[in-house]
Amino acid sequence: MLIFATRPLSFISSCHFPLQQFCNNTITSMDSSKLFSTMAADHSSSREPLKVESNGEAAISLQEWRGWGTTSTVPSMVTQVVEDLNMLEKNVDAQMVFGGNHGKLSGDFKVQEDKKHRAKYQSLGDSEQKLQFFSARQIACRVLGSKGYLCQKCWLCSGDCMCSKLITCPLWNPMRFWLYMHPKDFLRQNNTGKLLWQVFGVQGATLCLYGITEHEDMMWDALKLAGKDKVWCLYPNKNAPTNSVKDSMAGLSFANVENHPEMADGAHSLNFILIDGTWSNSGAMFSRLKDRYKLMWGEEEIPCITLNTGASLMHKLRPQPSWDRTCTAAAAIGLLDELHDLPNFVSYGLDKQVNALEDAVKVLFETLTIRRLRMGRSITRKQRHNRDIF
Ligand SMILES: [Zn+2]
């Protein structure tokens, strides 16, 4: 996500302090982003030697599904993928084994499953079906492969769980964040989008997985209820004029909202969609939002807002391909911070919510650093790119 506020830089800079507690290197703010990039590469290069094996029939219960931070029923296509994996396990002489992290199948079962899912993918008629299958398979494997391995709340290995260090803080009632997340970012330890619902709760920040029908329908039903003038996407739309926070929000009045607490039931007044994926995935994700917005309201462009940032700053930060993933929480912090500066928002305590989210990012950053140093890994190694579609 290419949205950078002046405020997030201040917390990235402030990360010098905790980092220096654990290593002697002097780390600049740009090096901090490299650290996150390096952590992003963990999944492919050096995972912990733990393997997760299916124990007979693999399944995902509603309780387990919601435990990961989602608010929907178990998606039917995810259930279908799990059933297909169980069927395959019965039909081939190999046990379903996941290689410790991020739902990567391993061993003989992986060889068999690769053939099967590629054939299925090819057989699907249109790109919509292919996307839904891709997403469901990613999600199913990630959930099955993380069972008993990751803490469901913070998505870190159970031994690294940071949940006890987090302080929750309710989001101002009329606001709601939607984390529109790419399946490859689901259950990633270094994902910062998850911090939003950890801090604000799932009603203040709701996960919507890209390509998962149940999630997308749930989000668009809520947006429909709120109305088209209550929806914004934080995205630098190159093909349409984007507005600043001030342009979009300074004229709004909340007298009615404050007098109608029933708004909390679904018709949130201000809905902000944050695209939580890599920069390379974000274009397709934004297009999908735009198409659905047009289908629902007949408008060509979904209203986009950008945060305050200078061109030179953008230029400096852009070269980090994985940096975008770290900026989901930063974008939320930047938005809340800019809103708090507006006279019509100043009395709603958004500054406290900024502080709470900044603290959560620092906790995550420290936890990942400790983990990495404990495992004897460099915290400045360059990222390896391994982002094939399957
Ligand atoms: Zn935890």
C-alpha cells in the first residue's frame, strides 16, 4: 500500500530504541523497513523445523475460523478445499503434512496435491472462479497448516505470542476499518493489518479476505447499508483525482451520529477500506473493489483518499517492495492522526486511538526482532522474492 503519512515515520523512527536494546547495530529508519522486508522473506527461506500433520480428517470448525479474527461463517469453498484434501489423503499413500509455516504442503502429499490443484485450476472456466479457488485454497492450507502452531489472535508462533502485551482501545463508534486482505497475507506473522482488530476489536476493524465470497458479500452488505457517500478507499488512484483527508472529511458533521447509538449495529457512518497486500497485488485488489462499487452504485470511481506526504518522501520509501505490507497499520495511524487535526473530529479521542495502534506496532516490531535474533538470523538481510501464484 503506497500511502505514507508523516506520522508513521515518527513511529518507525521511534523503533530505533527497542531495536537497540537487542542489538548493537545502529539502525536507521530505512533500515527498520529492511528489517520488516527481511521478516517477510522468512516464510520461504528459513522456517522453524516444526511440521504440522493432519490428524485423520482435517476440518475447520466455526469456532476455530472465527478465532483467527474473521467474523463470517466458514467459507463454503474453503470447506470444499479441505474436503478435497481429505479425499486425496485417502486416495494416495501419503499423509497431509505442512512445513511449519504459511500452509505450505510438503513431502509426497505435496507432489500429489500440486498435480491435483493445477488440474482443477485449469479446468475452471473463468477468471472469477479461478480467483475464488486460488483464494480458498490459500486460506484452507494456511489455516490447516497453522493449527496448533500459531497463536490464533496475534498470528505468531505460540512461544512468541505477544497478546499479553497489547492494550485494546475502542475505535470511535461511527468509524470502521475494513482490512481488505490478500490471502497470501492471511496468518502472516509480520502482517500489521491484524493489529487493527486486536486493538479496536472486530467491529471497529473487520477482516475481508480478497476472493472469499462470504467476506466480500459481508463487507459490501455493510457498505450498502451505510451508503455510497460513507465509503472511502485509502489508495493512491493514479487514474482519478484523489482527495486529501481534509478535502474529504472537514465538511462532515456528526451531530446526528452521536445521537443515534444504533449506528453501531451496522450502518457505520465512516467506512475506510485499507488494501492489505503487497504492492504488486494491490492493483488487482483495487480493481475488484472498483468493479463492485460500480455494480452497486453505478459510479465509475470509488472515492479515494490519500494521506499527507511529500513527493520526495514517497520517492525515498518506494524502493522497498515489501514495505507496503508494513504500512497497513501505518496508513490507519496516519488517517486517524490527520482526522484528529480537523476541528470536526478533534473531540472524539482519535489521538488515543493513534497512540494505542502505535504501541501495538512497536510491540509487534520488538517481538519479531527478538524472535529473529533468537533464531540467529540477521535483521538486515535482503529480501528474497518468491511470490509465484501457487
Ligand atoms: Zn498471541
